[in-house]
Amino acid sequence: MAAARTPQGATGIGATRGTKGRSAVSGSGRKSGSVRAIGRALHFPFTGTARGIRKATHAHGAGESGLGKLIELHGVNGAGDVMITVALASTVFFSVPTDEARGRVALYLAITMAPFTVLAPVIGPLLDRLPHGRRAAMAGAMLARALLALVLSGAVATGSIEMYPAALGVLVSSKAYGVVRSAVVPRLLPPGFSLVKANSRVTLGGLLATGVAAPVGAGLQALGPRYPLYGAFLIFVAGTFLSFSLPRKVDSAKGEDVALLAADEQHLHGPHRQQQKRPGLRTVGIAVTHALGANAALRWLSGFLTFFLAFLLREHPLTGQSAAVSLGMVAVSAGLGNALGTAVGAWLRSRAPEVIIVTVVAVVLGATVTAAAFFGAFLVACLAAVAGFSQALAKLSLDALIQRDVPELVRTSAFARSETMLQVCWVFGGAVGIVMPLNGALGLSVAAVVLALGWTTTVRGLLSSARHGGGAKPRVA
């Protein structure tokens, strides 16, 4: 019996140990599962957001064509630019009294944007000569801004003169990216996509990224003037690598030529005519040139309102509001208007672009005249929203006209050069906005005169083109 009990007792002890071992393994598994669950819960806001963004940007064939990558890259570009804008605005604009701020901003404009007006017309043609390096050009523009953000981080803390040439470098790099981006979009169209729809998606992606990054930049600014620039450095480094994730086909210049943008016979050069050595921004058809003129007036207005209202509302805030709140209200109104215009442009697609341009310029002209006559908080916010809406919708309509009337051979070049011209108009508008007296009615009256001039000189040509269905296609050698 004892012999029998001994193995039985041994069996009981083994069973007890086995049960304890299984319990330990089970407990360890439960702990490991809990850790993984907590990890998934902590990562979900980031991974879930990233998947949602990727799903939205890559929808409807944009992922396969590469357009989705460009949308993401443009979002990175917008986020980085707004970080630098927050840092520079706090240093140049908000940190000193209004009169001194006007002097600082005028100096900033003279040292940075004045040289840019000379460089901007060179950027488009220069990049035309480097069609095989578009990804590298975009990456270079990102990397340049990343390095310049570090230079600015030291300059804004000390008030060093280095801030101005560094800011010029940031501006030129940003506009160079914009020119190349305009040239890249036609290469990445998904099947059945129009340029208007593609450009609206890219623009909307940039606006959303800017809206997210702006409060983040403001929070970093509260920690110190350098921190938004450190954030910009990290963002632009990411953009440098993301530029090379674009498809290789954006570097191909197959089937492209330099845009002559000419519609009249004396500027056209056919196979039996003498080749022009330096083709420039002339015309590609009556609709495109007049649409470009109307867009130039709207872009001028955008630059003018940016600077004029910034100083005006700082000195004379909207009724019952502080200067910061007044500027924020106008900025949000303009951003919402721009987003709405982009969305409406995508919905309208390419329907009657000449009529759309004539209409939106007339609407913003009416809004400007009304705001000048009855200057007040509500009307200023409405004007900002209408201007943002009109600029976005008119630009998409210009894109539609370029797609419709410009031969594919030179379409990419036409996009790049038209964008360069519009950037220069923004700079001139900003310069006028700085030197204007801080009188709301007077400033908006001047803006209305410029808009009226732009509208009256283009309306006849645009409506004539609309009646004739776009007119004859220009011949390009």
C-alpha cells in the first residue's frame, strides 16, 4: 500500500506543479495581451489617423497614379510654411508697436520680396530646363527650407540681420516648390480625372494641413520663438524624403516642350518659321490670357488684404474684439472661403470656366465696394471670405482653361509660368498694402479700383471666348 501511495503522491505533486506552471504562463499571456492592447490603444489615434489620411488621399485611383503622394507632400509643405510664418510674424509683427512693425515689415518686404520679384520670372523658365529633375527640385526646395529654418531659429532669438536673407531663401524655395508642383500635377492624373479636380484635391490637402499646423505652431510659439522653427525643420526633412517617393514619371519630359503662350500670328512659330530663342509669357489663346489677367487681379487683392488688414486690425480692431482675435477672425474667414471655393471648383469641374471667372471677379468687386462704403467688422470678415472663395474658384477655372486650350506639348510649362506670374502679383499687392494709410475705407477703395481695372480689361475677351466655345486652338511648333 505504501508503494502504491508513493507514486500516487508523486503524481499529485507533479499535477500541482503543472497547474502552477500553466497558471504562470496564462498570467504572463494575459499581461502580454494587456500590454499589447494598451499599446494598440495608444497608437490608434496616430495609426488610425494615418490610415484615414492615406485612404482619403489615395481614393479614386490617386494612389495608383501617384497623385496621392503629391497631395501628402503638399500637406507637408503647407504645414512647414505655416510654422515659419508663425515664427516670423511673432518676431517681425507682434513683438513691437504698430509703427515700428510697419517699418520692420516694409524692410522685410524690401529685403526678401523685392529681390523675389526679380528672381520669380527666372524660376519657371529655369525649372523648364530641368524637367528630368523635378523630384530632386522639390526635395531640394524642402531641404533648403529645413536648413534655413535652423538659421532662422538663431536669428529670431537675437534679432540678427541674418533673418532677412534666410527669409528670402525660404520664400524663393517655397515658390520654386509651387512652380514645380504645378508642373507635376498633369503627370499624375488618374484615369478620368480632370486637372481641376486634381488641383482642387492638392489645394484642399494643403489647406487642411495648414489648418491643423497653425494652432500647433502657435502652441510651440508659446514655448519660445525657436520652437516653431524646429518643428518646421522636422517637417521639411520629412518632405525631402517624401519628394523622392513620387513616381519616376514626373521626371520624364517625354512629349513636352516650352510654352510660347502665343495666340496671334506674329508670335506663333510653325515648322517653317524662324524659331524664337527665348519664348516668353505672351498668349496661348484669348481665354487663357484674359483668365490669367483676372487671376492676377485677384492674387494682387490677396496680397494687399494680407498686409493692409494685418496692420489696420492691429491698430483698429474689430468692434468689441482684441487685435489678435480680429486678425484670427479674418484669417479663418479667408481660409474657410478658400476651402469652399476649392470644393465648389471640384464640383463644377470644367463647366463654363470663362463665365465663372467673370462672375467671381464681379462678386468680389461688389464685396470690396460694399466693405469700403460701409466699413465694419462683419463686412471685413465677409470680404475676406469672398476673396478667398473667389481666388480659389478663379484659379481652378484658369487651370481648366489651360487644360482645354493649351496643347499637351506645352501644358506643363504653361502651368509653371502662369503660377510664377501670379506669385509676383501677390508680392506687388502686399507692397501696396504696407504703404497704404491705415484707413479702411480708403484702402478698400483703392483695392476696388484695381479689381475694377482687372475685370473690365478681361470681361469682354472671356465672354467672347465663352460664346465661341473657346475659340480656335493655338498652334504650337
